Amino acid sequence: MMPTRSLMLRVLCALSSFNRALTAPAVAKDEIAPRVAIAVKLNSSASLARSVAGADIVEDLVHKALSNSGHSKREAQFNVLPLITTLTPDQISEMIERATKLTPSYKPGDFSSWFQVQFPQSAADEENPEITQLLSKLAVYQDVASVQHLGGRTKAPAIQPNDDPLFADQGYLTGDGVGIDAVYAWDFPGGDGAGTTFIDIERGWKLTHEDLVDKNITLLYGQNVQDRYGGNWPHGTAVLGELFMTDNTIGGVGIVPAAEAHVVGITRTVGGVPVENEPEAILDAANYLAPGDVMLLEMQTGDANGDLWPVEILDAQFDAISLATALGIIVIEPAANGGMDMDQPVLRPGDATAVAILNRSSPEFRDSGAVVVGAGSAALPRSRLPFSNFGSRVDVHSWGEGITTSSVVTSDFSNNDTYDEFSGTSGASPIVAGAALSIQGMVQANRGARLTPAEMRNLLTVGGTPSADPAADKIGVQPDLRALIDGGYLE
Ligand SMILES: *[C@@H]1O[C@H](CO)[C@@H](O)[C@H](O)[C@H]1NC(C)=O
Ligand SMILES: *[C@@H]1O[C@H](CO)[C@@H](O)[C@H](O)[C@H]1NC(C)=O
Ligand SMILES: *[C@@H]1O[C@H](CO)[C@@H](O)[C@H](O)[C@H]1NC(C)=O
Ligand SMILES: *[C@@H]1O[C@H](CO)[C@@H](O)[C@H](O)[C@H]1NC(C)=O
């Protein structure tokens, strides 16, 4: 007997949607969001013995298993397809033939006896006990040689932002070019940063803040200095809040609440005395992280005139950042709050002449591999904020003002928990770090592989939101996670 007409139609539909995906890179969310699916391998003698198409046998078996658990035939909705639809049986046979010649010990699998059964629910429901029950029911049938989940059991994150009272003030999480659209990314496996690791290098973290304490963020190296410049407690606390405020019913919610988070202190004790050693802090973090993880450098430095520049103008910091990026680590670096045109040569302390090391058109240009972040207004169209450095070296920007996040009360020295609006290229850079962690999480969930620093730096700009006057602002675009997801760039 031939496969049923409806089954053939279903196979044709699957093939034509595959072809569409090949020609049209922009895919709608519904086509990306994986469905619950299982794979069933028939006992090879089953179809031969009954002279029936394998897909029909699978259809009957699934109906039988579902009706055993109280479903009527009518309400059970699923599609049965061959497991492999992109290659013909002849193509697979040819591959197996080649493999057998190349690798004599190879034991060929029988792909023609494998089928996929697709259910309408999205894979977020895959923990569904009914599916587990279905697998165990099918496994005992004589005609079934093997049965399993299809696809990684990656669960879509389940962030519930609406019960976090400050969520409504966190415009940087939203879409339509206002924020990076973290909210959209949360619907995709890895979009909440799951499976990635992050280190913030700086000072002043209140790790026991009520909306951070559940993350168990640990200080890996150096010291947690709280009072530099008369009250730096809020700085690290605010940075961490943008990324990790807990999804509960207090405060706000971070961009990537599921990423693993640590901090490294710039201040350390060397030879018995406290010193600030940024290159050492960067190397400590680089040694801890794996390729594809993300580190954030919450630091800036002065030139010979005291104007602020990114730390990589200093050679030891440049060498440390270059080692980190060469190890595959994504480094996010604020452009600094000096209002400087970084395409102009910089006179570094101790140098006799200025050098154009951050001007991409200059022969003196040098690239650390870091993602350099500028600051723009919260409101659209987004203008460069006057304090933000700018120039061809700035890759991307994000909000440099009005960033609602966790903080501490310093005015009365109580250091009590509070929430406040953070700002600066220091405030813009964690938003970009969050975008990078979300992107890396999704790529990892989809591909089982991670982006390199160069790939990440490129992707952060794709489909992003330009500033009001890009040629004059020179702070790049603000990343847009929805554009990357819907554009198919993370598959
Ligand atoms: C495969 O199916 C045949 C016919 O239904 C049955 O006799 C045989 O025991 C099955 N083999 C296994 C390994 O279950
Ligand atoms: C934090 O630590 C507590 C106690 O060890 C543990 O129950 C909790 O799951 C941890 N949370 C995270 C996010 O690791
Ligand atoms: C950047 O470098 C190019 C090439 O040397 C030069 O023409 C340009 O004027 C520089 N930009 C600034 C702002 O100095
Ligand atoms: C800080 O917290 C302590 C303990 O909850 C409380 O007694 C004190 O009044 C708080 N101070 C301020 C200024 O809110």
C-alpha cells in the first residue's frame, strides 16, 4: 500500500517550506520556535511483514498510545514525516556507501526506518509529562525499535517580567529601536543568557542587594572596594542590576538573568599593599572564562591632559585585552565619558607625540578586538550624549541615561538597597554585554557552537538602530535582538 494521500501532502509541504527557508533568509518567529517532536524507529521487519508504509504504522502506533492515555482519536493532532526530509534515500545510501569505504569499522544506521512525529505545542512545553508518558508507551510496542525526543531538550526561558514592579521603567529592555528587545529574545532558548558565563571587572558591588542576592554572584579575584571617590558602592551594583536583577516580584529584571555571573576586582594586594592593576584583573578574568564567554571592563583612563579615553590606549591594558580576545573571549569596553573624538590622535601620559591608535583610517590604528560602546539618549531619535567619546572605533551604542537598575543609598552612608537611574558609557556597556550574552546563548542553543569575538562584534551591529545623525554622532547602532532572531542570523 502507498503512503496515504494526506501523508504525501504533508511531506510535500515540509519540503516546500524547507526550500522557502533556503531562499528567504527572513523567517517569522513561528517558523523558528521549535515544536515538540519525537523520533520513532520501526523494527525493520515491521513494515516488510505488514506491507504497509512505515509512516502509517507510526501514525497508528501514536494513536494507539495516545488513546490508551485517554485521548480520543479526533483530539490527538500530530504529523508524521520521515526523520530525514532534506536528502533522498538514494543520497543517504550514497553517503553510507562512501562512509563504509572510508571507515571499514563503520556500522551503517538505517535512516529509512526512522520517522518524526511533530506536535503542535512549542518545545517550551517539552517537559510535558504526557510526552514522557507517550515515549514510554511507544517503547514497549514490538514494532518500535527505538524512540526518543527529537532535538535538544532546550526549554525556552520563562521570564515573567510584569510582576517585577520596575519593569515598566526599563525601556532598555523593550523593542522598536527603543531598547535592545531583550523581551523578545526571552522567548527563545538561550535568549536569557542560559549556558553563558560573564565577568564584570571593576569595584563597588553590593552582592547581597535584595534583587541580586539570589544570583549568588561571586568575587573571583581582587577586592570589592566600595568607597573610591566617596561612594562607589552603586557603580558595580547598578551594572550587575542591568544584567541580573532577578525575575521575582521585587525591583526590576535583568537582560540575561540566567547567565552565570562573577566579578573581579581591579584593586588587589600586591607586595602587601593595595594597588589598582587593570591588566592583571583582565588576565585573571581571561584565565577563568571559556571561548565565547563575555567580560565587561568597567574602567576608563586619562590622557596627558586628563581627558577620558578607553583603557586600551594604555599598552599593558591593550596587551591584556588582545590576549583575552585572542582566547576567544568577548570583551566589552566603554568608549569613556570624555566627549572626545577618538579619530584624533591621543597624547598618552609620558608620550612626546600624539598617536592616532583609535582612528580606523590611520596607519597607526591598532585593534584590540574589544567591542567599544558609546552612549546615546534614552529617547528616539537617539542622539549622542555630549559626554560620550565617539569615532570610527566605536562599534555600537546604547542608553547612557535613565537606566533603571539596582543601587544603594549612599547619601546617609546606610548603603541600604534601592533602585536608581544609572548613566554614562558605564551604563551603556552592560546593555551591550547583555545583548552579547543573549546572542551567544541563542547561538549556542541553536548550533551547539559559539561565536568568536570578531563574529560577535559584527553581529551586534546587524539590523541595529542608527542614531539620529550617524555621520556626526559616530557611535554606531544600538543592537536589536529581534532583528537578529527574525533575520535568521542566530540559527
Ligand atoms: C520486530 O517485529 C516482528 C514482527 O512484528 C517481531 O516478531 C519481532 O520480535 C520484533 N523484533 C523486536 C526486536 O522487537
Ligand atoms: C544560590 O545558592 C543557594 C544556596 O546554595 C541555592 O539554593 C540556589 O539555587 C543558588 N542559586 C543560583 C541561581 O545559583
Ligand atoms: C583619521 O585618520 C585619517 C587617515 O590618517 C585622517 O585623514 C583623518 O583626518 C583622521 N581623523 C581625525 C578626526 O583626525
Ligand atoms: C536602612 O535600613 C535599616 C535596616 O532596615 C533601617 O533601619 C534604616 O532606617 C534604613 N535607612 C534608610 C535611610 O532608609
